[in-house]
Amino acid sequence: MFMKKKYYTLEDSIKFHLKDPKFRKSWKESEAEYQMTRQLIKKRLDRKMSQRTLARKAKTTQAVISRIESMSANPSFNLLQRLARALGSNLKIAFE
């Protein structure tokens, strides 16, 4: 299994799974989506805005916001722009 501890942390689990090349590759490929999602949630919470309110302002549904925040949707560039405007933010995309 993981380790011979009575408990293990999320970090322990991640370290263990990162030894698997397929998991490590998948983990790296999801980093940009994770960072975008993390920033979206932070902006929404900083503005004390519910998913429903953000959805209304961005002309979408709460279910769409939920799927984006749980990383189970792939939002279009147009939707990301609408979300940024609804949050009073600018959308920045960069290649590094």
C-alpha cells in the first residue's frame, strides 16, 4: 500500500503516486488547468460571490461554474473572458 503509518497525508499520497511515470505525466499536464481553477475560485471568494451570482453575471449557469471549479469542464476562451469581466478582472494567458 502507501506506507506503514497509521495515517498519511495528501502530500504523502502525492509523493507516492508521483513515482509512477504515467501519474507524473498526467499531474504535470493538469498544472495549468489547476492554477487557472485555483485563481478563479480565489477571485470569486475574495469578492464574496457565490457560484450562482458569478454564473448570472457571466451569462452561464451555476452548474457550469461548478464543473469548471471541479476541473471537470474545459471552458472556452470566450467563457473565461466573460468570467474575468464578471469578477472585475483581466484575463491573462501566457506561454512560458
